[in-house]
Amino acid sequence: MMARKSKPVALDPWLAELVRLAQAQPAPHTLPPAAARELAAQRYGAAATAACVRLVLDVAIPGPAGDLPARIYLPESSGPCPVTLYFHGGGFVLMGLQTHDGICRRLCETSGSCIVSVDYRLAPENPFPAAIDDAMAALRWALREARAFGADPGRLAVAGDSAGGNLAAVTALRSRDQAGPALRAQLLFYPVVDCAGCGVAWQSWSDHAKGVGLTAETMLWFRDQYLPRQDQWSHPYASPLRAPGLHGLPPAHVVTAGYDILRDEGEAYAAALAAAGVTTTLTRYPSLNHAFLHWTEHVPPAMEALRQAGAWLRFALAAPMAPAAKG
């Protein structure tokens, strides 16, 4: 008897309606970067969350080209807490601290980790490698300053969504390669990990090129703003999936969405990490699309994804303190 094919899972109805409404607005790639940023700020900046955190602090982190705005979220728990640097999504071009405020509050609550959200420099004004240099500067700052805000520099992690997932993965690579701070974990939500394969290497690009949120046209525009030279696309610090070796990296939790052009490359990265001996978990949420973290208050599977990721991060950072690596 032939096995029946499983019925495809439909896009969550709330997200489907959001996609329909968004189609009445101009796509980011049709606008100048400043106008696209304003539109993104209006759309995502109002996303609220009821998460409980003890304290929120706005600070400045010394960066390679000047101070980087950052926002620290401290959890309700007492005693030194772990530190997770969070890099926001937005295609390396859009978004910032406010668009990801709700996500960081919820991750702080669910993980028990201090979250440091970093406002790195954006393209096209600041193309590659500006963002990854800012990310490394922020990591070294966190190692130095964690105790000043009641956190434990011996328990560091990186996290991010989309372009921020790229920065988190790349920061883990660079920290390994450049004898940077020791990391306990990397948390990657629907990450960009193969800029050289955009539009050609992955079935999910064909399946979801348009009509379900992030489109192929917009993603290619993002890539070209951040990496204006084609010879940069395969650089391991732009496309970590193409790094020559992934051994020795911190444990990873990779989260993908069924309706996302980046789904397949994210899952390939999880497989490559596991093949290199990195402890890796992968979870696909089949009814969700790109950027679902912004809508956890409206979409139960999105909230489940964030809570599961927070629980994973809590476990990954629960080990006893170890001496911090020199950064």
C-alpha cells in the first residue's frame, strides 16, 4: 500500500493577512534606504510585548568608527546572569533597537539571560565588513563590562534573527579564529548564511520567491547593499555556510520558518555544524514565515518558537562559571 503524502501546512492565517496588507505598501527594494528604514520603523517599531524584565538600560559601546548605541535588558532573577549579545535583523540595511525591543524583552524573560541589543552600522552607507567589526567590538566590550551591570562574563552567547543571525554566526566564527571571548552558545533565527547562493542554490528560494513576506527581489537588494562586490559574497564572514571549517564552534540552536526563502540555507547550516561536531538543534516551524518573531503576541507558534529558544539558551548557559577568555 502506497503511503499518502502529508498535506502541506498552510501559512498561519494571521500572518497571511499581514502579508496581504503589506502588499499594499512599497517593497523596501523600491525605496531609498532612508525611506525603507522609516517604513520598517513604522511597521515593526510598535510591536509590543508583555514580557517581564527587571531593568532596561541604554548605553554606548565603543566601536571601530565611534560609539554604538545598545540596550541592556536585565532579567528578574537575582545574582550574576549570563550575557547574550543580540543582533537585529533587517537585511543589514533596516531596523534597530526599537524594532527589536519586544523580541529582546521576551528573550530576556524566557532565557534568564541579560540581553545586550547592539545597533551596528547599516549598509549601504557602511558596507561589509562594518557590521561584523561592530559585532566583534560589542562582544569584547561585553566581556570587559559584564560585571558592571551584574552579569557573568564567563557565560557569553550570541543571538540574532535574519541578517542578525548572520552576524551572530559570523561573530562565533571570528571569535574562534581570532582568539576572542569564549562563547557558550549561538542562537540563530532564520539566519542569512549563504550570500553567494542567493536565488540559485536553494529550493526555498524557488518556493517562496514572492508572496509570503521576504521576497527574492528584496533579499537580493539587501545582499547587494551590504556586499557591493561579487567577490565578497563567498567570504566566510559573509557566508558562514561556506567557511572552510566549522569545528570548535559553540553549541547552536537554529530556527527556521516553512514559508521563508532562507529556510533551506539555515537548515543546511545546522547540518554542517552538526557534521563538524558542533552540538546543534534545529527546529522548523512550518506555518510561519520570515520575521515571525515580531508577532509572537498574535501568533501562538511564533510564541512557542521564542519560548523554546529561550529555554534552550537558559540550559546552554546554565553551566558553572568558567574563567573568561582574554578578548
